[in-house]
Amino acid sequence: MRAARILAGRGVGGVPRHALQGTSRLATPSRRGLASPSLSAATQRFLDDAGCTVPIIKGPMYPGSNPELVAAVSAAGGLGVVQPISLTHLYGHDFREGLRLIKRLTDKPFGVNFTILENKKYKKQMDEWMHVAAEEGVKFFLTSLGKPDRIVAFAKPRGIKIYHDVHTPRVAEKVAASGVDGLICLNDAMGGQTGNRSAETFAEELRGIDLPLIQAGAVADGADLRRALALGYAGASVGTRFLATHEAQVTQSYKDAIVTASGDHIVWTNKLAGTNSSVIKTDQVATGGLRVNAVVAWLLRNRYTKTLTRTLMLKQAMETYKRAAFDDQVEIWQAGKGVDRIESIESCADVVEGFRKGLM
Ligand SMILES: Cc1cc2nc3c(=O)[nH]c(=O)nc-3n(C[C@H](O)[C@H](O)[C@H](O)COP(=O)(O)O)c2cc1C
């Protein structure tokens, strides 16, 4: 792929700041509820857990979980999910104030993501955020990595639902046994840190698990959502499609690249975060190849060095992604294969309405 092709339609740059930034509430769609008798019991369970009317989560994103985006998705009938480090480190909000801003923008429920890391300092921060989220009335946690047991113990008595990211059947079985309410099933077509199997294979492998399963990866329009439900998923976690919206606070060139790219332009690289990230292949991504060199590969494999190497790489990647969110010159854009179906930058209300129509 030539970066020039991706960049052909680039705009002037800068972060669009649309009329959502005030404190006025977002409009909610007049026609509420799907009320479709054809929805599965698992989908109904997910809708009840999430308190939304369209079985769509706007997945946590770094970059891309600014409060205006989260609120707009929830207001439209999906479930917006906050990524706390995105909210604080990237978009500069105090965590509690960021949640309060979302509540001023919509009275609809939204969720918060907690990445479970062993790092002591981060763990303390996460515990603090969990308490704040509960105090602010958040009723849906989306957890990633690690064992969710401790969060389950915190959330259950407070009536908070927990859906955990899984990428293999083995992890899915273990996590299901820990008492979570649903599983976010990461597949090999998603944007960001990717899964490693197709949506079809994963659905088949998880058939025995009696929890709502959410497809994460390559759901970008109503037809995709319909296919996901036909495979047995209860709903979908959507990232890439929501980056190319008016409400997402990333550069215009990032949004344009998502609109311009096709699935062939999406590649995996482990050079950014040490594990596979799904990104748009630009010159900046391709320079020097897509894989780490032999020394770093060894450090990532070695039992004594792998955790530290991953942590350092992840930290560096987060700085790169932060720059990519605001600086048009940084063309490191995480995105998934759903770019094939993304043809314009739209409002979240229109995107969610497209998903809703896909179910009719
Ligand atoms: C730019 C970007 C950043 C992401 N960051 C995170 C993250 O910080 N934590 C997380 O659990 N998932 C993250 N994801 C995954 C999304 O929450 C979602 O599951 C995924 O994007 C769905 O696949 P799609 O991009 O094909 O729609 C990210 C995805 C993208 C595209």
C-alpha cells in the first residue's frame, strides 16, 4: 500500500470540536427499543446488562474514548465505554470530572474499561478509579487482560455487570468460571491489539459457554451486526467505525485514512507495543519492517525480560498513539478490517441508527 493513497483525501488536520462540548444533553432517538421478537435470549440478556437498546458497545479506545464520543454512542442507543487512561492522560480530564461530563451530556448508561495489570502503581490507580466509577453510578465494567476475579468481587455486590476480553477458548473458559456476565471475543480482524482467530471459528469454539458473547472485530455496519448475531454472538464491540465520526477526537487525517483504506491496507505489527497491533500500513509504519528485530524478539520471549520489555514498549506505544491522536504528521493509525465498509465520516447517531436498521 502506498501512504499517498491513504493520504490522498487528507484534510487540514486538527481535532474537530463539534457542538457537543457544552453541557446540553444529547438528543436521544425518538424510536426507542428494538422490540424485535427475533432477538436471541443472549442478545436480550446483553441489552439488559448494558441498559442499551442496540446491541453495540463502543469499545474502549486509546486514542478515541473522549467523553463526547462515549456520550454520543450511549445517547444514540448503544453503550459507550470509557478508557480511563485515554480519558485522563490523553484527553486531559480528571477521571471523576470526565465521568460527570458524560453524565451531563446524556442520561443513558455508559461503561468503563479496566485493564488488569500487575504493576503496583497502576493497580492502586485502577482501584481508585473503580471506586469512583461505582460512586458515579456506572453499572458496566469492561475488563481486559489478567484475571477479573478481584473486580468481580468488587462489582457483583454493587450490581455492576462485567464483560471481559478473551482471545482464546482456554482463556474464555477460565474467565467464564470466574463469574463474569459476558465475554468480549477478540478476533483477528479487529483494530488495536488484535485477537488471533476468525469471528466464525471463535463463535464455534465458544458454543458451550452460556454467557452473552460479544464479537469484537470488523463490525462496521448493520449487515456486519446481523451476521455477528447469526453466528451466535449477542452483540458487537465496535472501535474503528466510531473513530471515523464527528465526535471522535482524533486528527482529520486519521479519520480520512479510515475512510480511504481498504482491508488490504490493514497489517499487523509487533513493533509498536510488543504484541500484534492492527494498523493502517503507512510509510511510517512500514519503514524498517513490521516486526521487531531479533534482539527485541529475544527480550520479548525470555522469561526474565519479557514483562519489562512489554511494559516499556507499551509505554512508548501509548506516547506514539497520543501524538497520532493530535498531530497530523504522525501517521500511526490503529484500525481494523472493518475499514472496508466505512465510506464517510458520520455522526454517532447515524452510525448507531445504521446498526439498528441492520436488525430489522
Ligand atoms: C485505536 C484503537 C484503540 C483501542 N484501544 C483499546 C484499549 O485501550 N483497550 C481495549 O480493551 N481495547 C481497545 N481497542 C479495541 C476496541 O475496544 C474494540 O474492541 C475493537 O476496536 C473492535 O474492533 P474494530 O476496530 O474492528 O471495530 C482499541 C481499538 C482501536 C481501533
